Amino acid sequence: MPDKTAGQKKAPSDTQIRRQDILYIKGDRDVEVSKKSVTLNDILTMECSDRQILNSIKKMRLLQIKKGGQQRYVVSVLKIISLIHERYPDVIVQNLGESDIIITYEEQKQSGKFLHIAKATFVAVVTFFGAAFSIMAFNNDVDVTRLFGQIYELVTGQETNGFTVLEISYSIGITIGILVFFNHFGKKRFTVDPTPMEVQMRLYENDIQTTLIEDSARKGEEIDVDSNGMGGTDTSGSDRT
Amino acid sequence: MWIVTAWAEQILLAVIGLSGGVAVAAGLFAFIVELGVVADFADRTHTAEHIMFYEDCVALGGILGNLVYVFRISLPLGTPLLAVIGLFSGIFAGCWAMALAEILNVFPVFMRRIKIVRYVSVFVVSMALGKGLGALLFFGQRW
């Protein structure tokens, strides 16, 4: 809606002055690259009515990574805009994405497959035994066995033999509860919602990204318009104590 | 008449057991997941694409572990496999304990109070050693 009104207001002046191009850019908060020469196209998606400008801006180089291994940079979108303005001062840049972008450079590993499977297996084994241990520890902690004996005696008046309908239904209940909570078993999802762990994973990633951005801003390592890679703009420490 | 009451009793027990199981499962597994233990593992090992598989492992572990406990199923595994189970359960419990401390903001609050900025890593290592020693003492003394 606001776009439309703005367009209408501008319309008469368009005929008088030169038509200005608006470049829309949108970037994710966390981008992984595997090339050492990072162009704007690698980290942003963009749209502009002028194809020529768009293509040339896409090829503009933002970063040249010198060192190997894993590198991490935090780039302010202002820096990207100033880079674009250096070459095209008249282009109006509209940022629709994040204001700080984390660029992680990682060399493509060839022999990672085996290690990857080993890691996944390790996590699987830990989570399996961990979950088994947790439920047993919980049952032990609240003394489910004795509690079931008490309930059994209360209801039937007889002493439990430790293997009654109560234990069986409790185990079925645990199974249902877990599967309903996790919302899937194997590849089969019960509803279209993401599972709790997928949600948790995203939350965790978000926290990590926020920390990285704030950390590098506070240390003055963020690549921003007035930092020039020198470090030490002390505006960063003042926003939070 | 006697049969009817016996059946009613059994049904009541089944209802209690079933609802108890569902409630416990929801509570305990929410506690595991929301603390982000498994998400942490997946992130640390860069295997986030297997998160669904990890969920299956947690679900399966919970279901089978409960069966083993409630029905006292004997697992003749021998000492080496017992050691493996102990090790992995220990890793999980350790991460869980730390995740709990993390979610409760124990560290930021504590460090701000006593104004520690450096040597946080020493603090972490000593805490890990303390936990390990504490567990050893607990079991060694047969408390």
C-alpha cells in the first residue's frame, strides 16, 4: 500500500528529472561461502528494473579472503550500500533483509563424508542412551515402581506383582506421549508443523548469530562504513553495558 | 458382579497408567528438547540435517529405556558394553546439566556478580572436573 502512494507522488517528477533506479537487496543473516572471492551475488539476492546495473552490481566484489581455513566476517549492510554507491551514486538501495550479515568461509572438504557419518552416529548413540538413561532416572527418582504398587493396591486391594495393566498402559502412554510431542516417527510426520527440535535448532542458530554479530560489533571488527577494518569505533560498547 | 468390578479396576488402572505415561513423556521430553541439548549436539557436529533422525533416537531411547526399567528386562551385556552405556549416558547427562545451568542464566549472573571477565575457560574446566569428581565421590562412597 505505502509503495503505491509513494509511486504516485513521485510520478510527475519522474518526467522532469532523470529516472532513478531503486535496487532492492535482501540478505540472510548467515551465509556460507566456499570461494575466496566473495561477490555481492554470493550473499544477497537483489532486484532492480535496470538489468545492466543489476548484473554489474551482482559481480561487485565485497571481500577477498586471504587466509585459508575457517574464517568468519560480519558485514554491515551499510558497507554494502556504500560499496554500491561508490560505483552507482544515483541508485537508491532498499534493504529488505538483515542489517548485519555473517559470512562464514569454509574450504570444501573432500574427505568429510566418513567423518560426518561418524559424528552423526556418535550423536545418535549419545541421544539414544541419554534418553533411555533420563527416563529411567526419572522413573527411579519418583519411584514409579512403588507408586504403581500403591495405586494398584488402592484400586484393586491386592498386592502388585510388578507386571500389571498399570505398567503396560504407562509404557504405551510414554510411547504415545513421546511420538505426539516429537510429531513424527522416522520420515512420517503426523502434522505439517515443524518438530520441536527443528524449532529448537533454529532458535539456537539465531542465538549464535545474534551473539556473533553483537560480539564483532562490540569489538569493532564488523566491516562497516566508518570502521575501514581498522577496528575500534567505540560506538559499539555504549549501547549495552 | 465380581468380574465386573475386576474389569472396572483394570480399566481404571489402564486409564491412570496411560494418562500418567503421556504426561510424563510430554514433560520429560519437553525438558530435554527445550534445554536444547540435542540441538547443541547437532550444531557442534555440523549435522543439523539429521535432526529428525536424532529425534527418532531420543524417542526410541525413551521408549525402550522405559520398558527396560518398568518391566525389569534383563540385558546381559557384560562389562564393556555397560561401560559404553555409562559413558554415553554420562555425556548426555553432563550436557543436560550444563544446558540447564545455561538456560537459568547461572553463568552470566554469577560472572557479573563477581566481576570475572577473563579466565572464564578456567572456570568451565574446573566446573567440569568438579562435576566429574563429585560423581566419582558419590558413587565411590555408595551414597
